[in-house]
Amino acid sequence: MQTLPELREKLCQITNALLNGLTDAGFDMGDTNSPVTPVYLNGTIEEVTVLVCDLR
């Protein structure tokens, strides 16, 4: 990342696209300035379990 600044820029673009897409889909993304993207889930344990299984 230090020797190839274009990789940092690409990471920022991808992170912003992910944050915007998840926010537009109604997910609570909290407040972050990091490429590590938190997703806060509101729902029952059953709903979250189904989501986790779908993501696998």
C-alpha cells in the first residue's frame, strides 16, 4: 500500500461502494472511517442466523 498508492485509492472506492450499497439496502453501517466495514443487525436471532447462512 505504501509503494502503490493506487491500491489505497482502489480500496477506498470499493469500501465506499460497499458502504453505499449496504446503506441503500437499509443496513445500519454505523460511523466508520476504515475499510473494515461494520454492519449492525436489528432482528431476531433466527433472522440473523438465516442471514449468516445466506452469506456463506
